[in-house]
Amino acid sequence: MARRRVLPGFGLTMGFTVLYLCLIVLIPLSMLPLRAASGSWDAFWQTVTDPRVIASYRLSISASVAAAAVNAIFGILVAWVLVRYEFPGRRIIDALIDLPFALPTAVAGITLTTIYAPNGWIGKPLDAYGIKVAFTPLGITIALIFIGLPFVVRTLQPVIESLDVEIEEAATSLGASRWTVTRKIILPYLYPAWLTGFALAFARAVGEYGSVVFISGNMPMRTEISPLLIITKLEQFDYAGATSIAVVMLVLSFSMLLTINALQRWSSRRLLT
Amino acid sequence: MRWALTATVLAFLAVFLLLPLVVVFSEAFANGVGPYLTAIQDPDAIAALTLTLTAAAIAVPANLVFGICASWAIAKFDFRGKNLLLTLIDLPFAVSPVISGMIFVLMFGRQGLLGPWVAAHDIKVVFAVPGIVLATIFVSFPFVARELIPVMEASGTEEEEAARVLGAGGFQTFLRVTLPNIKWGLLYGVILCNARAMGEFGAVSVVSGKIRGLTNTLPLHIEILYNEYSFQAAFAVASLLALLALVTLVLKAIVERRVHQQLGVQEGVREVERVPAA
């Protein structure tokens, strides 16, 4: 401890870190509970149990779960193929995985809407079969799949890299089928990271706004997500109502954050042992 | 099995990642080069571009200074509450973009806590440029710190201690010893931070008020054009941001390899920590 203090600047850097954190993040964020506490409990309860608000929570959560589940399934395949197989263009595809992080959400939003609209590249053929994507919950799910994909892939890739091929070979030489190896060795090893990826994708999807707002159609009770409802209330200067909805979302986000932290600790412990 | 899996994955990625990228550019040039150039040279589009660049030019350096300070304090010293501090730095990632913008409205808006004070001093924050800058700083806050902390931890403290013992000053130690060790991680954080700062939509949308030519950033300008059914113009402006995204991806891929090399050489790679940010 004393030896470490050979290095200078702890007071200065720590002081600035805490000051900046408070000014930019903590004080602004504290506005939300402050504002919520100044209102009455009855008004809060009335807002968050309003059928339109409940419908938006239900939609945001169910579309996010569906999207995270699709990402979990395809994400593990993508990560596996990118780590284990060699094929031309692999490095480019690997770089492309981060596109949803790099592409601004508004661009993703208008593009996905154009693709899945009834006259769009994919929307048109689907429309011929009577499947509507844009302006339905399915469209919202598609947008959330897009923005959530990198989370699962990027969480799993390093873990798959650390998976020792020799263990699989040993199991195979002892007579285990490929399916048994997958089920008994590979999946249990990947499980914590897989869950982490799912949770990260879900957490991002619940709060997502830009990529969803164009494709959702925004019909109250049917395709209106919670973040949009907050904006609607803010535009009507109903700050108390917006705060109430936001507080519920914030509680959900923070519990996700705690879950993800716990999952990551679990995941790294398993890798070290 | 191998080929079936690869084919499935490639098909999935083609539909979900490649197709959107193709569509942005094909829609942007749907009516040819002329209308494309007209759309991106529109005065409102240029004003939006200027504001986006301004906001990023303030947010990125501010978060860079914070990232360096935070990672120095966290990686080079031991203190109680380190894990709490790390969690607090990650907070902006856990918050919905809409809420990120809303908290600044609650703070500086007409009914906000500091609203009367701000109005009395004739400062406009919400529905003006300062609000946009604040929201941008908030959403891009953790990127640099998050990338630098593992890199600084991996490089340890011995080299800096040696420099100190040999008589180097604090700032000199940082500049000559620490900085060369962390430069790729630093650049990586800046690239991610900049991409988020320039592309943010939700948070900025709440605080901006969307006044054309004044408080419109590029992503907001895209929304306005799109909602006016000027699809080709919207995609033309969007193609600029898509280009930025592609540049970001290329730089990221190059720098990422350097970061890995640096981490790998210095210590066992702590891959588990490199979970995606954003």
C-alpha cells in the first residue's frame, strides 16, 4: 500500500474523477428520484398503472425478450463460426459485427423501416404471404435484434477462444458423439457468458428508442414503446407523468445492471478455475 | 455440419447487417448523384453537420480527460469503494437514451430545479446548444475510461515507479512512460466515444427542441426529413453517418489488434473484461 504511493497524482485525478462524475452523471440522474419524491404516491401509481402505460411496458419487455432470445440463438452460432472456422472474408465479417454499435440508431431506424415496409425489399415478399412486419410488434422485435446482436457475439467470442479443443478431442476419442460433446462440454462452459450476452442485449433493447421509433408505427396500446411514451408526456409538459414512467424503467435497468455484474463475476470465476 | 453452420450464419448476417448497409446507400442515390449532392449541401443539413461536429468536439475531449484521470486513479492505486466507482462510471450505459435527455430537461427546463436560476441569468440550456452538448457528454461518458482501465491495470506500476525513482516528475512520467503503454487503448476509447457522440439520437432529441438550422444535429435532421417524406434526402444525410460508421469499424478493427497485442505482451490477456460497451 505504502509502496504504491510512490506514484503521484492520486488526489488530483481521484478528485477530478469524482467531481466530473457528480456533475455529469450523478447530479443530473438524481433529478429523477428527487422529482418523483416531490409528487404524490397516488399520482405515481395512477400513471404507472394506466392501461396505456402498462401496454407499453408489456410491449417493451416482451419485444426485448424475444429479440434477446433470437440474438442468443444466432449469436452463439455467429460467435462459434467466427472463432472456429476459417473462410474467406472472415476478418471483414468479424469487423462488421460491430455495425449496430457504430451505426447511429436513427439511420438504423429509417433503413429497417424501408426494408420491412409493405413495399420494401423484404417487406414486399412477406406481405404477399400476409405477414406484416413494419408498424407491428414484429417490426419492433426486428429492430431490437439488429441493435442487440453484437452483445451476444462479443461476449461469447473470447470464451469460445479460451475453450480448449483438446477437451473436445478427448471426449470424442472416448466415444462421445458431437451432440454429446456440445451438450455436456461446450454449452455448460459457455453458459455464464451466454446468459450475460442475453442480459446485455435485453438491457439495451428495453431502453432503445432511435431504431424502434420509425418502424413501430407508434399506435397507443399496440405499438407504443415506453421510451416513446416518456417523450410524449414530456412534449405535453407532463413532467410528473414522464418521471413516473422513467422511474419504473430506471429500476428495471438498474436491476439488470446488477444482474449483469453478478453474471460477469460468475463468468470470470469459472474461466479462472 | 461445418458448412451448414457457416452458411446459416452468413445468411443471417447478410440479411441483418449487410442488407441495411446496402439499402442506406442505394436509397441515398435512388435519384442519382444530383439530388444526393443537393440534399447534403442544403444549408439546414450543413448547419446540422456543424452542430454534430461541435458537440463531439466538446464531448470527446472532456470525456478523454475524465477517462485518463479515472483510469490513473483506479488502475494505479488501491482504495476502498473501487468497485462502486466502476459501477457508477458504467451508469450512463444502463440508462435509456430518452431518460438521459430527460434528466437535463428536469434540471434546466422551465419547471426544472435550476430552471428559474438559469432563466434569471438569461442562459438557455434546454432547447439550445448547451443542452445538446450536455446530453452528448452524458451518453458518451464511460467509453474512454472503460477502455483505459483494463489497459492501465495490465501495464502495472513498476515502470512508472522506476521512472519516479530515477527522478522523473509526475507529468513527465505519465507522458514518457504511461502514455506509450496505453496509446492504442486510448485511441480505441476515443473512436468509440466519438461514434456515440456523433450518432446519438434519443437523448439529444429530448433536449433539442429540433429548431431547424439552430438545434438540429445530423440524426435529428434525418428524422425531420424522413417524417416529411423526403426519403431520398433523409437517406442522403444518413449515408454520411453510415460512412462515419464504416470508418469507425475500420479504425476499430486496426486499433483493436494493437490493443490485443499490447495486453497480450504485458500480461495474460484479461479477455473476460472486454465485454462490449454501449
